[in-house]
Amino acid sequence: IMPSLVGSEMCIRDRFMIPPLVESVIWAIVVILVVIIIILVIYLKILRNNIRITVRRNINYRKTVEENLIKFLYSEDEGILLSNEQKKLIKKFKRGVSSRRKRKIISDTFFVLSQEISGKMILTMHKLYEEIGLLKYTTKKLKSKKWNIIAIGIRDARRFNIERLKDVIVDFINHPREEVRRETHLYFLELFGYEGLSFLDDLKVPLSEWDQIQLLGEIQKIENHLILDVSKWLTSDNDYVIIFILNIVKMFNRLETKEILLTLLHHKNVNVRLKAIETLTHFEVAESKYILKSKFAELTLREKVASFDLLAKVASIEDSTFIINYTTDENFEIKHKSLSILKRVDKNLYDKLEKKSEDEDYNKIINFLDYSYGF
């Protein structure tokens, strides 16, 4: 029995024994992996150290730029174009501009400080921007084939009020990338005020809601809104321009555009019509209700609801006959608005309505209105 047990144990050992060649390969792989891990750990430590050094260098250089810039601004000698101190500082800035890393720090620092000064100093800084060669790099960015570089170039031109690049930047009004268009539109508006809105004449592409919000924010900063004439853009071929201008009309209460607003109720674009109704509702233009009532059957559901929002402000007893037709409308909003308006403008007719119906929504609205008005 014993010899047979020993033999079977040796067979099992032989079956699971790893060949010497395979064992060598496994150990070689293990060694290689250990070496790779060690190299990566060392590389990461070097990388982190380099990042810390770079950050520290950037901080130190930013401080140097700030100090030199302040020195430059306060080193003017009356009657002299450039003082000796300013000429020395210009040479230092020029050396820094030749480095891409330093050039970015100089540009960013110039912009930050330009937000903290005013008057003649801003003009001095803008001249310095050109003198040290930053304008040359801005112009170069505008010639790039990469959209993000173009956007940065336009942003730089906007930040430093470089009006001379207007004829170059105008070509980007309808650029395929929204980011480039946004910078272009802001450039014209920030540098040229209301005159800068002329870019709308050539705009063929959409204006996103975010773009409109940004532009409206910039327009609010401009003084003397009375000189703004937006009438021509209310008849633009670009529907997005019309919607944008309608926001301006509403924001600055340009009621003199009323006649054009009324014509927009017939516009082919439903979004323009909706914006026109919203604007006319804001001004409480009673004439608009006659147009909307006459074509009510043709309106979309959103336009019908918006029309009742208008009637809620301008309806009178003469509209009762029209309004009562929609007190049982299948749309809850229209039903609620019509009953509410009717009770306000013609309570006698409202009181004659049936107070109970198979329509549960109708019953709830009636009960709510009667309770709210202390019926």
C-alpha cells in the first residue's frame, strides 16, 4: 500500500509543478513591474516638485510685473513722452513678452490692474500694452486657424480696448463657433457702445439665450438709453435678432415701437409672435387684443395662453362675449384665466354661469374663485 501512496503523491506534485522557463518569465515580469512602479513614483515626485517650482516662479514673476507696472504708471515726467525709468521698465517687459509663460502672466496682470485704476492711467497702460509688443501677439492670435486661439485674441482686444482691430474682428461675427461669436459681439458692444450694436446688421446665425443675457448685461451698463433706436432691428431677417431687440424694448420701456410690435403679431415665427405678445402685455397695449381675438382660432396653444395673460391686464366688459366662450375650454390654464378675467370685468355675466358641471376642473376653479372673492 505504501509504495502506491508515494507514487500517487509524486504524480500530483509533477502535475502541478511549474516549468523552470515559465517560472523565470513570471519573475522577470514581476521585476519589470517593480522597476516601472519605482520609475513612476520617482517621475511623479519630480513632476510635483516641478509644478511647485513653476507655481512659485509664476507667483514671484507676477509680483515683479505688478511692481514694475505700478512703477511705470507713477514714473511719468511732466512734458516728457517717456521718462528714463519708464524706458528701462519697457525693456524689462519686452524681455518677458518673448516668453510664452511670462507673456500670459504680463497680460493677465495688466488686465487685473486695469480694473483697479481709472482715467489717464488706463490710457497709459493701453499704450504700454502696444509698446511692449503684446498687440503684435494679439493680432497674431486673430490669424490663427484654431477657434480657441481666435477667441482669446478677441478677448485680449476687448480687455485692452484695441479699437484698431475692428476691421479684422468684424469677420468673426458669423463664425461657426459660438465662443468666437460671443467674444466678437461683446467686443463691439463694450468698445463702441450702442454703435457697436451694428454687428446685428450682419448677424446671420442664432443668438443663444446665454449670449442675449450677456449682451443685455453689457447694454445696461451703457449710459443714456434714450439715444438707443432699435426700430430697424425689429424688422430684421434674423428672427433671433428680433427676439433680442424685443428684450431691449421691454427692458428700457421703448413704447415708441408700439406700431411695429403690433405688426409682429403676424410674424411667421411663433417665437417672435410669443415675444411680441409678452412685450405688448408688459406695455398693456389694448389694441393688441383686437388682433389676437380676430385670429384666435389660428393661434398655437402657447399663443392662446399668452393672449389670455394679455387680456388679464387689458380686458374690459366689451370682451365678455369672447371670454365666455373659453370658460369651458379643455385647457386648464385657458379655462382658469377666462373665468378669472370674466369675474373681474363682468361679474353679472359670471354670476349667471352654471356653478356645477361634469368637468371637475371647472368646478374647482369656480369654487376657488368664489371663495377667493368672498362669494
